[in-house]
Amino acid sequence: MQLNEEQQAMLDGERGRAKQMAMRLVLDMAAAAGADELIPVQSAHISGVSPLTGGLGLRQFLARLGKDQSAEVAIPTTLNSAGCDPEQFDLMHITAPDFLEHNNEIVASYTKLGIRPTQSCIPYEWDGVVTEGVAAWAESNAICFGNSYCDMLTNRESGLSALACALTGYTPKYGLLVEGANRPNLLVEVSAELDDPTDFSILGDWIGTQRKSSWHTPLGPIPQIRGLSAELSHEQRKALTAAAANYGVPQLYIGDDRVPASGENEGSSIQDTLHFTQATLDQRYADLAPTAQPDLIVLGCPQASMGELRAIAKLLKDKTVLPTLEHLDTPMLWVFTSSQNKEIAESVGVAKVINDAGALLLANTCPEVVPYDRRWVKNILTNSMKAEHYIKSGLNGIPTAVVPLATCIAVATGERKIEAAEQNASSEESAIGRQQSAKRFSKINAVDQKRQDSERNAFEGRGLPSQGDFVVTGEAFVTEVPITLLGYVNRTTGEIEEAGHPRDGESVAGKIAIFPKGSGSSVAPYVLLELFYQGNAPLAIVNTEIDQQSAPACSLEGIPYAYGFDLEIVREITHGAQIELKRVGGIVTLRTIE
């Protein structure tokens, strides 16, 4: 790749250690993607702020960057949600050791780099944020929203790769940035009647859960959804994209709006058709219904817009909740929003209605990144599938139910109780839902466990430019199903903790991990960094496709990484087999050891 004078100076270390590390990572990602040029970026958004999600890996990495006093971002850059509202920290009853100190340390480290400390997961709602042109965003819901509804385009960056783009001002031209690459690859036919934003949240999450090993979606599922109104509200669109992003959807299309035209010689890119019926929606609500009286209700995931805040205030007007640990007859109610929206809400009286009702209006944080005190938070209720997806994961591991906003408020004010009969019925329905989920995964498991009869025992791929030759031997950890690092991989032991996953309960620590790619949150690389710092990272990682979850951490810490293998590698390498991963030059060979 031909670098310009500024890019070469960064690579040579003339602009400081931080920019040199960033340029190396950008070039690694370019090589992994087969990109032959770097293009300027207009904006960046950095994820990985809460100590809960970033953990030790994030703090140690930022400390390394902080040693370079000249380190500063080159483009307008915003910061994702932090782990708490510092001004109301005591009211959040967080007991995690040194959490506020670590939270403030992380925000200060980012601010020192010249990043605007918005501490918000909704940069597309902020004044002054660039939402057009080429971007490098690393908050999954913001990526999907920005690509789908704004005049911008960003790849699904990780927190690390987005930071590298922010420091250098460049990104490789690959993935969604290549003309025609963002064409839809799934068709979703909706016949259900959708109105409440939670309906759309359930639809988005459902699309992601239909993933099949037969799909070839290297950029993630890109659904074209038919059957919805062309005039969706901001809140409906926001709920849909946020939940779809749970499973790696980087962009979606409503009807035929904005769908890129096919070229003369290009056929349809649609690989599958999904049908979301009224029965599907009803069943999902039954599966997600509360099975116990919640201790806490959380609203605003992603952070609440002014439209959502007004809707909450309208439902709370002249009503009361009991937000104290001494009075848990009704659950506490927490409402999360951005500091900008909170300021607006305070100026127009919306915040007063919410506060007067006894709810806690929080800023700078989001429900999925808070370390809840499990001594009293045993069950959570929300109206967001994004919140449900992460709160119930290994981040907090709290049972989380989902109902529409009006029902959440009714439970918060005591107008509706979760009765024992209702609990039993919904438990049965949830059991059915779990059985269906297990059935869906069982098909994947059957394929995952089966190895074709073949004499082939060697495969060839590529390595990252920043890594030299290596030879690694060890046990193969193989799965055809993507691995969701954040929340579903134990960041201390490396164990997969995702019910129904073919490798649930097994650890990647000390093994050569072979899987298509990662999925889920853009903060995932920090989980891999923490496993590395704890001594429990994989010996090496092998992906069939470029992986923004794995490659950045491997690039920065020298974990042997290889990619560009065909899919047969996860079908013909036996899980548990002894294998050798050998790099000579840019070529990496993987073979089984007899």
C-alpha cells in the first residue's frame, strides 16, 4: 500500500508511540481485509468505557497510551456510555470495588486524548456530531442506526479499531465502505402488527437469533424488512436497529428505501427469507414475560430520546414509585438518558415529572454497563431487547423480562402486580421458548459435531503484517458458530457461557481457537486483552473471515492470528485434535498432527 507522507510519519513513530501503534493496527486491518488504500474519516465514536465491559484490559491499554504525551485524536471523536452517573453514584448502590475511581480514570484517559466525553451511546442524537460521510463508529446500536438512517457509512468497528482510526484520521477502504457491499443479504417479511417500540425491539433481536451456519454474511446479516410502515418514528427505528445489532447487524433497510441498486451482472444477494408473524411476536412476548416481581425496572437502552422521556413522564404524571431499598413493595425505576437530553428535559419540566414520581433519572451511563448489586437486584424488567441481551449475559447474569413501556410503568407504580398464576404461566411459556431455542441450536450443534470424511488435514490462510513468523502447537477449539466475547465468554477463565452454543461450558484458554468470527458488542477486544493479561487467552486465533473482535487485540499484544481460511476448516478440523499453526512470511498453514 502506498502511504502518504503523514501516514508514513505515523508508521515510523515520528508522531509518537500512540499514533504508531494505531497506524500499525489500521494497516493490519487493511491487509486482513485486502484493502489497498486508506481513506479519511469524518468522525469516530469510541466504545469501551465502563469498567464492567472494558475491565482490566481497557485500563491497562489506556495506561499504555497515556505514556505518550503527544497522543491526540485527529478527527472529531465522541465517547460511549460510562459505567455510572458520577453525580448520583450513591443512589445507584454500586458496590463493585473502586468502581467510581476506575470509571473516572477511564473517562479522564479518553478525554486526555482529545475525545469529547459525551458518555453516550446515541451520538446520532447529539448536537454537533458529524453523521455523514465515512465514519469509524464502535457502538453496535449507533453503527446500525447511522448506516440505516443517516447519510454516513461505517464498518462495524471494535473499540480498539475505532480508536486507531480516530488517532490516525484514516480507515481502510473495506467492508461496507466498498461500493455495493452493503446490499441486503436477508429478506424479512413482517405480517405482525407492530406499534410500540418494544414490538420493534423484539423484531430486531429475533432477526439476529435466526442465524444459520449456512449463511455467508462476512459483514454481518443485512436484512431488508418488508411489511413495515415507511413512516416509522425515531423511537421505533432506534429500538429496531439497537436490538438487531445484538447479533452483528450493521445496517438494515425498511422496504425498498435506500437499497443499493444491483449492477447489470449482479444477481440477488438475498440468502434467506424469514417470516415474522403475529404468532411469532405473541410467542416472543410470552417467552420474555416476567416470572417474578422485579426489583428494578430500567428504561433507556439505548439512552432515552426526548420522545421517550416525554412518553415516560406522561405515564408517570401524578403517580408515585418507591425508589428506596427500604420499601420494595414496588420496584425501583431507573431512567437512563444522555446528559444533553437530561439537560433539555430539565429545562422543559419533563425531568421534574419523572423525579417527582420517585424515579431516578440517570445520565452518562446505560443499563447494560452498570454493575448491579446482586444482593437486592435479583430480577429486572425492561422494555428493551438490547438491555435484556446484555443484562442477562455474563456481565451481570440477572434474569431480565421484557414488556412494553406502559406495562413497565404500571408495574413500577404498583398498578400491576406480577401474580403467582401469571408467574407460573409465563414460566411454562418461557420453558417452551427455551426448548425452541435449544432446538434451533441443536441443528447447528449437529453440524458442528459432525466432521466430514476427508483426507484433507491442511489449510492455508494469511497473517497480520505486524506479526512475524511463528509456530504454535496445541489443542484445537473448533466451532462453526460465532463466539460472542463480551458477556458470553468468562473474562477470567475463557469459558463459553452461552446457553445452546455448541461449546457452552468449554474454555478457549490455552487452545488454538478456530471459529468463523466474533459477534456482539464492539467492546469485545478488551475481553480478549483481559484474558491475555490474566494468562488465559487462546494460544492463537484462527478465523475464516476478518474479525474486528479478535484481530485488533491480537495485533496489539502479539497473539498469533490467522484469517482467510475457507469454511471447511471449521468442518474438517476435529474439535480437540492436536494441530500445528505455522507462519512463514505472510502465509499461515494449519495442519493436524498425527
